[in-house]
Amino acid sequence: MSGFSEPLSSRFLQQNNMDEEYVNKIWGMLKSAIQEIQRKNNSGLSFEELYRNAYTMVLHKHGPKLYEGLKDVVSGHLDTRIKDDVLKSLNNNFLSTLNRVFEEHTTSLVMIRDILMYMDRVYVQQGSVENVYNLGLILFRDHVLHFGEVRDKLRDTLLDMIARERRGEVIDRPSVKDACKMLMLIGVGERNAYEEDFEIPFLEQSRDFFRLEAQNYLAENSASVYIHRVEQRLVEETERAKHYLDNSSEAPIVKVVEDELIVRHMQTVVSMPNGGVISMVENQRYEDMACMYKLFNRVTDGMKTMLNHISEHLKTQGKDLVTEDENVQKNPVHYVTSLLELKDHYDKFLCQSFNNDRRFKQMISSVFESFLNINQRSPEYLSLFVDDKLKKGNKDVSEQELEAVLDRAMILFRFLQEKDVFERYYKQHLAKRLLFNRSTSDDSEKAMIAKLKQECGYQFTSKLEGMFKDITLSKSINDEFKDHTNQNAVRLPIDLSVHVLTTGFWPMATCQADVSLPALVQTTFDEFKKFYLSKHNGRQLTLQPNLGTGDLNAQFYGPPLSDEAGPSGSNTSVVSAGAKGVRKHILTASTYHICVFMLFNQQRQWTFGDLLEATKIPDKDLRRTLLSVVTGKQRILSRQGPVTPEFENSTSFVVNDSFTSRYHRVKIQTIPGKNDQEQDRVETRAKVDEDRKHEIEAAIVRIMKARKKMPHAQLVAEVVEQLNQRFAPGPMTIKKRIEGLIEREYLSRTAENRSVYQYVA
């Protein structure tokens, strides 16, 4: 027992060495005491006296006799009493009997250890042998647990109880826990006994059990039911290991479950038609997907397997959305909306099922970027989508909702590889919104430009901001012009509002034709031009009639056509009986329309050739102008004579005096030509390609000016890195631009290596 002091003398201690008889006497007393402790008759023993006896033997170098004697006594007790009890219980209460005798054995070992404490401190350490307690555990292992069929019986009993619990039966968990604890103890600091006698067979049996269970479950259930069963099994096995197995068994048994229920069947589960990942995606089963993610994320290549199947499905969905027939153009708003809905669909899985896993997020981005750029019209469609949202007319959309829509559009913008193409179209659409006053609000326009600026830098938006600056300055100039006319009593025949646009900021083509404006318009514009140039000396002001609009007061004297008769102005319409009176309308039309309409104040009928000569409007533009008011929704003019597919020079036109409309203000839209849109795309692409040449060359010169000398491959890589924010230049394109710079003597090849370039200062 602890706390005994080591005596300087004893009534059993003689001055000289102890004789053999006296040693045997002391040992006899100790042996008898140990046996009494083993028989649980220790109440009459003096532990202090026994401790001093053991101390005396060790002190006089009789430690080996005491140690070996202890081993013999314990071994005898195990062989004669404990082993017999265990063998008798093999067929009845085996586990409880084994746990009981082991507990009794360890209890007796604690008391024996207290008596022989001095031997543990001195002899055991000097002789490098096991201490008293560990010696007793080892002897129990060798004489009881590993005797005959006891070892096999223990293993089979434990495995049977665990198997029955897995089948839903209730077992004696404390007994299993005690048995596992016993196996760990008899290993004396090692896991060998626990592993060999229990854990290895347990893992093998578990592997067979779960392998068979997986086959049966997959054959009879959907993937959804299966993964929830696997989740349940993992919880059960983890709880089992923590409750009555040794803690060290948790990782191995979980690994067995993962291998047999997940790893072995990953491909089968994710690709199952009734509940696999594709079915989960299509049916928005976020909880099932979250369960699968949690399981597959535990094992090697599990997440990769899921992502491969989902990405292939997403690619298919995306390609279906972006692929167009040659002759059928998609609706841009529907096109982008469908892509955003698809993105939202997968983002919801990202948040609710994949816990914002970076790998899933990267997969979505990568796949979206791949299929979005398959369609070369994606930049145009995205710009048209933004154009539609920023135009006037979205009355039911609040500023916050519009901001959210623009943020979502920016998500797709980030996936575009040809951001410079988007920029080109965005300029065109923004220009029309600004010039024709179609923007829903300046704040929303500026917010979108700020988003683009944040994403791509100042250079990307500098011209867009310049366009806004022009509109703001134009308002000030118009106010100053109005003040000027009032102060100088200048009487203008019409009201005039002018947009003064800086060449280079605005994307529209300049009109080269010298269009003949109506006298009233020309006079007013000349007055404005005189005023402007007087304030801005040295500037040039060129009128662009192809971009202008105006309001024209019109009166129609003929009898109106009935609404039931067909389109307004149709020759097949029936004149309403008895309808009289002059009908007044305000026609909101383009400058070209106004030029044509005003001529009909001079004479009743004009031929196409005469109109072409009188207005000097380009032939193509005049045809579109006339087409919109002869065959369009608002038929202001009527064509005389035979109807031909195209207007001839002799085709004549008169005012349709029978025109009527329920609206006082009538807006006339110019009808685009059949091939105008495609031609505009071709021209836009040509301009983009031309701009890219200059951007690539500028990047090459910047790099070479800084580096002075560089190999071809490294130069190409750096050019791509610099420009990939706007577009992805191909190696052959870069090579052509390098050769162009060499021809113009900006670069040269080195004499030592022709694949190395040097900058020519």
C-alpha cells in the first residue's frame, strides 16, 4: 500500500546476512498472504507488516526469489481456479464470467502491488522486468485467455454480439465494453492482443457484412435511400466504437464502412437513374445531394466522381441553351435569362448541398465559361439583355431589383472571354439609350459602368464615361444657346436640342452624305453652329442627320379608315361612312423621315428618284425610311401604281390622308433591312479584330521595352496574361503581330537565336 515509510530496522532483520531458512520463512508469510488476497480473505492481514517483509527480502538481495515466487503463486491461482471457472462457463454466461474473474484478478493485483511496492521500485527497475501489475496481466493472458478454446470463444462471442446488434437486436453492451477493455489491458501498453484477438477479425467480418449489405441495398433501393442508409451506418459504427470498443477502433471501422459502402460503389450510386446526382439536380433534391456530398467528401476521389457527373450534365444543359440554328436567332433576353436561371439553380446547390465548397464553385465557373463562349453572339446577347433592363418601360422593377439583375449579369460577364466584343456592343446600345433618351435612370447607367470599371479597369470604361460627359455638357450647351437666343432676340423657326458628341467616344459611323435638311431645320442648326463655334474656337461641328429625331405636326384631311378594316392605310380598307373633320397628330420620327415628310408640303406626289435627289439621303437609308411609313405599322404614305418587291426610281408616293390613330402622338420606327443586323455584326467583328491588332502590338511593345530581350514563348505567354482580361489572343495572331513589328523595326531577332527578340530603341 502507498504511504508506507521504509524502516531503518526490523524485528526480522539481523545484523549480518539473512540465512536461507529465515528468507524462506518470510517468503512463506508473503505467499500465504498473497493466496489469501486471491481468495478474497484479506481482512485479517497486516499490510504494513507484509510490506516490511517484502522490503527486507529486496533489501538483502532476495528480489529474484520474491519475484519468481510471485509469478508461481499467481500462475498457480490462474491455472487451478480462474481457468477452471472460465472453462466451465464456455457454454453458459461465458463473457460475464470472464469479465468477472478478470476484474477479481486485477483487484487482487492492486493489493499485491501495494505489498510489493518496494520490489517494483528497486528490483523491477534494476532487473528490467515487468512490474507486479503488468506481470499479473501477462500471466492472465497466457494462462487463461490464450488457453485452448478460450481465445476463439471470446472472439466468436464478441463478433456474434456485434453482428446481432447490427441486425437490430439488443445486446449486453457493458459486457462487450469490459471485454474490449480487458484485451487492451493485457497488451500491457500495446494493442497486439486487442488487434489479434478481436479487432482484425472484427474488421474482416464487418467488411463481409457491409459488402453484402451494399449489394442488396443497391439492388432494391434508389440512390437516395442508399446514401441515407450509408449515413446511418456511419453514425452507428462511430457510436459503437465510442461506446464499447476501444477508441482506437473508430478510424479502422469507419474506413471499412467507407470502403465497402462508398468507395466500392461510387460510380454506381452517382450514375443511378433513380436518384443519382443527375436526378437530384433535375428534381432539386438539395437534402439528398447534401447527404451524398457529406459521404463522398470523406473518401479519396469521391468529390471528383460527383463533380465529373454533374459537370457533364451542366455542359449538356449549357450547350442546349447557347446552341443556335443557322437561320434562327435566339431572343437575347430569354437567352441570358435562361443562363442566369441555370446559374441560380446550381448556386442553390452550392449553398444548400455543397456547403460552398470551393471545388464545386470552380466547376460551375469553368463549365459556364466553356459553353458560354461556344456561341460567338454571347457578348452581344448579354449587352442586349442589359440594354433591355436599362431601357425605359420596366415600370414594375425597383432600383434594388434592377441592381440585383445587373449584378447577376456581371456574373455572366466574368465568364466571357471576348470582353472587348461586349464592350463594343455595349457602347452601341448605351449610345442609343443616351441619344434617344431611353435610359430608365442615369444612376442605374452609372452603376453599371462602375461595375464594369471595377471588373476590367479604367481603360475599359473611359469611353463610356466620356459619352456620359458629352450628354451632360450638351445639356449645358443647349441651356446656354437658349439664353443666347433670348438675350439677342433671335427668333428660331423651330425648337432645337443638340447633342454635341466627341469623335472617338461614340461608336456610330459618321454620315458622309450632305443631306438636304428642310429650310427651317437648316436655319436653326446654322444659328446653333454659329453660336457654338464662337465659344469653342478651332473645333469642327458636323451634323449627323442619321442619328437625329424630331416631332412634326401633321394634319390629315381625308376620311378615316375603320379599325376593323385592317392595318391603317391599307388599300383594302373600307372608308368609314360619314366621317369628317381634320385629324391632327404629332409624328415622332427620325430626321430622315422629317426630310421626306416636309417635301410633301411642296407637292402632292413624289417619285423615289425625285426624293433621292431632293433629300440626298443615301439610297439604302431612304429605302428603309420609306418602307417604314408605307408598309409599316404607321402608314403615313401610300405607294401609287403596281406593287413591286423593291422601290423603283419611278415608284411614286403620296400622303395617306386616310391615316388615323387612337393616339395623338404617333411614334414611327425605322424598319431595319433584312441583312442589316448580320452586316452590323460583320462590321462590329471587323472593328474588334482591328482594335485587337493594335492592343496586341501595344502589349508587345510595352513588354519588350521593359525587358529589352525575350524568347518567343515567354513573350507570347506574357502578352496573353496581359490581355486575357479583355480577350484571349491566339499564339498565331500574336506571332503575326510580332512579325509586323519586326517589319516596322520596333523589334528585331537576335543574331545568336532567331527565336529570341530584342527591342529596337
